[in-house]
Amino acid sequence: MLTDFGRKARAYRLRHDMLLYDMALIMRLGTAQLSGYECGREEPPADVVAALDTLIRVENNPSVPELTEEQRGALLEFWRITKHG
């Protein structure tokens, strides 16, 4: 059963025509780990939930240009470093 996180993550992936593997790379997660979060087998930690929210916020902000997958990954990495030391 999809969780709220799972619905958001899957919707984001489908909008960007990404495989689970692609999204896992961007979020610096393993594919099995992301699948577990999406399907509700595991509870995603707060930083993973916040990272997905960051991707969605950037996507929904018209003043932010379209980002490449590499840029999204860099954005998430920057966010993790600045928020979590």
C-alpha cells in the first residue's frame, strides 16, 4: 500500500519519466530502500521526506528554471549538508 510519501515520490517520478533507479540516485538512496519507503514497508527518515518536499517545491516554483537530474542531485546534497552538518 502506498503511503503519502510513496504517492508523492511516485507522482514526481512519473512526471519526470524517471525509473525508481533514477530517483534513488538523485536522492542518494538504494533502489530497494526507496521502494520500501514508497510501498510503506519502511518509514522514510525525516531528511528523506524533506528532500522530496524540496524537489517538489523547486518543481512548483515558476521562478526556478528546469533542473537536470545532476542539478537536482547537487541541490539535495547541498540541502543535506547545510541542514544536517
